[in-house]
Amino acid sequence: MGTQVSGGVVVDQGEMTTSVNSLKTTVSELRTAAKNVEDNSWGAGRNGAESEAGRAYVDHGVRIAEGIERTVTWLKVWTTSTEATAEAIGNATVEFTEVDKNTARALDRTGAK
């Protein structure tokens, strides 16, 4: 059962909390994925002390390293975005239900006069 808010929209605070918690779980999984990719053993992809690619494949190794770096950046951005979304939904849900409860109480008091 939800709380009806302005415009006839019904906010089910329990379901919204479930959604927010699911997003928070996603944030945790994304952080783990970013860390796992970032902690890879590939290195910089250059031949030498970090001889990941081998002499004939230095350009390929560098491109792989750059791709891994872009993936880590993308995962971190996705994590931040998902975290912000979860927070915004959670805050909005509380705000919607509280504001409308207060409005309903005020209207009830006005109608009782």
C-alpha cells in the first residue's frame, strides 16, 4: 500500500526502499568490479621491466592498458551515478511522503473548522 501524493501519484515507500537498496547493492558490485579491473596484472603494456606485451607487441600492449584504464574510469563514473540516483530516490521518497502527510493533516484541520 502506498501513500498518494500530489497529482494522484502513489508512492509505495516500502517498494522505493527496496529499489534504493537494490541500487546500493549495485554500487557495491560496481566498486568491486572497478577494483578488480584496476588491480589487474597487465600493467602499462610496455616492453621492459613490465614486459606484458613483448617486444613485437608494444603498441598492442599500450592500447590494452589504455582500454583497461578507460574501463576502470567508466565503472567509477557508473558507480558514482548509481550512488547519486539511489540517494536522490531515497530522499525524494521520504520528502514526498512527509510533505503530503503534512499537507493532508493541514487540510484535515482546515476542513474540521
